[in-house]
Amino acid sequence: MKKLYALLLCGSLLTATSCNDMIDLTPTHSLSSANVFGKLDDFEPVLNGTYASMRDMYAYGLFSSVAADMMSDNLIETNESLVNYKAVTDWTYAADQLRIGEVWRFNYLMINDVNLILENIAPYEASAPKKANRIKGQALAIRGLLHFNLLQYYAPNFDRNSTSPGVPVKTTSKIETPARATVKQVYDQIIKDLEAALPLLNDVDAAINTATKRSRIDAATVNAILARVSLYAKEYDRAITYATAAISARPLATRANFPGIWSDANADEVLFAIQFNPGEGGPALDVWSPATNRSQWEPAATLLSTFDRTNDVRFASYFTAGESITGSVNRAGRFVVTKYQGKGTARDGAANFKAFRTGEMYLIRAEARALTNRAAEALADLNTLRAARIANFAPGTETGQALIDAIALERRKELWMEGHRWFDLKRTTRVVNRADCRPGSVCTLAANSPKWAWPIPQGEILANPSIAGAQNDGY
């Protein structure tokens, strides 16, 4: 039994860095932090590797990108589906299911990578402080972002001071078995990491990104992450402050340039993108595969009906009518998801995933202002965004609840397939109602359902004695 527990411990994500105490012989030629990090340059490959890992399906290759639309009312599963994600998208998940465990495991593996950087970089900071700032600042920001991504899935609520269980906070690469921190404690660590990263990334030795390539986290990105975190936490003044800083750094794209964002012809208004290269998959290949024209998921009719198909630049940037796509399973009249078709004219799905954009920042600021009795400013933000996307747009005049509803609708349209819809519904305590749901699918999810929080993976519960008995309600 002791040996079984040790094996489980090694398999647990939160403790998976090494299990040397189980091995009788000490290897004579092994890598450790002592000999991997011999100079400051040695930290760069680890940081680069973490960014590369973000392309994985259990990170921004699906679950931190388009899964939020698959799980909500934005996408409808078609009869071309391979039903690979049925348990997730029909909310029938269980603690021992693969997808539930892999999202947990993979995000903590990436956290472990940046923890290795953060606990070993101190001896090299004095010799090249600005270079160290650039590396350390990105590592801190990644750790904060990934803890937030985990909180989105596994926490039952997003209240800033909630004492309900969140996720374990992992700030060391050492083997340990941490308990679930409260939601408040997780927020505390996320904000601590991001606020520590900000001054570091404002004092670096070289530019982290360029105007045309936004594949790393810089100070503007950190402001954007803090804006999103603050909105979820209902710290609206902070959300306004950080969104404003992000907007100042990256103005909205013009209507003429907006379509080029999605073919990576430009990076206008992109604050941070996960870079996908040919042969490395893409964020939406499980929704629509350009190579085979298999459309496993299609945009919901209720979503399509909200767009001005003639004047809204987003419509043609996000959707394509089926009859204009050649392919063996083409169906006349359908719309397919072409938002991530590929770079340039490529049809391989390897377009970059836009994790943070200025469009989102306008909507964060608008919502935060609307909820703090600054309706005129909120409406101005909403109208600015709508005018940037819709030709001949007549400024709206919404007030009160109509204004809040208009902002929510614009989030659904603007941020479609960018990792938001499921979590927007969760944080605002609404329901999922798939009006054009296919036969055999689950079509509604009540606001009080325990399924809004994923179960803690069974493997973690078995391997980590500190988390045993701390399962989410309903599992």
C-alpha cells in the first residue's frame, strides 16, 4: 500500500517534479536546477518551452480557447461530430474522466515550469537586472494567468472574498500536497503575481513583442490580464484602471484591418496571442477542419441572428456560408467557423489564438462602468466598439438594464470563439439555453446547477491526501 501511494503521489500533478526518494540509486549524470541554470541565458529555453506548451489541446489548443463556446449556447454540435467532447459539452463530467484530469494536470505542469524559473533566477539578477526582469516578469505573469484559468473551471464561484474552495496554489516546484485554497486566497496569489510582474516588465533590456508579433506577455498584456481578473472579482474600479492602460497601449483595429487579425496578416489590437505554426494544430480544428471540411460544431442560429450581416465586419471575419466552401461533406446553406482558418490564404487551421484583445478591454471597461453608476461612460465605450465594427452605425442610447444587456450581447458577438461565453454565463449567474439544440444533446443548464464547476480530478484526490474530501458539490 505504501508503494502504491508513492506511485500515485508521483502521478499527481501538484507533486510531479521528481520522486528521487523512491529510487535507490542516485544517477551520476542527471539534470537538476543546479546544473540546468548555469547562466541567465539558460532560463530562456524554459520560458520558451512554457509558451510552446500553451498550444496543447488542454491549454489554448482547445480548453482555454474555443471550449467555452462549445460548452455554452454559441455552438451547436452537428451530425458530423466525432463526439470526442460529449461529456464536457453536455455537462455530464465525472471526476475520473480524461478531459477533466488533463486540463488540471497540464496547467499545473506549466505552472511548475515557471516555478523552476522563479525559484532559481535570484543569483543572476544583479549581473543583468533588466534582462532578469524580462524573464522573471513573464514567468510571474504566466503563473498568475494559469492559476486564473484553473479557477475558471474548478471553482464554484468567482466572488473576490469567497471562502468556498478554489484550487491549490502552487508557488514551488518542490514535491508537496497542498490543499485547495479558498477562492479569495487564489485571487490573492494571482493578483500578487501579476502586480509583481508589471513593474518588472516596464523595466526590461529589450522589447518583448513587436507591432506585428504579440506572442509573449509584456506589460500591456499584464494590464489586460488584471482587467479580466478584476472584472470576474467584481473589483470594478480596478477593472476600469487596468482596461484603460491596455487600451492606451493597443488601440482598436480599424474596420479595414479587422479581418486581417484572423488570418494573422496583422496584429492590430492584439495584446497577446498563442502562436500556432503550420503542422502544430490550431485552436479550432475540432470545431471546423478546413482540410476535410468537417464541421463538427456550427454557430448557433440564435447567435447568427444578432449580427448585421451586411455592415458588421465581424460576420464575414468569423463565418463563411457553406456553399462557398469546397469539400466532400459540404451542405448548402450552412455556416462554418472560419475565424481560425489559417494564416494568409492557408487552410490548415494554424492561425494564432488571440488570448487578449483591445475589443475585450472596451467591453470590460463598459461593463465595469455600467455596474458602478457611470452609464454615460459605459455607453460611450460600447458605442465606440460598435462603431469600429459596424459600418454606418447609429450610436445606441441604452440605459439601465438595457445597457447592461447590450454590453453582454456585444461580448457574445465580439468575443465569439475566444474563450469567454461559458464563463460569462457562469460569472453572471445565467442559464444555458440552446434554442436550436440537436436531438440527443443536452440543451439547458440551470443557473444553480453544480455542473458550472468541474469536479476535482479523481487522480489528484487519490494522490494528494490534503485534497481528499474536498470535492466540489454534486460529484
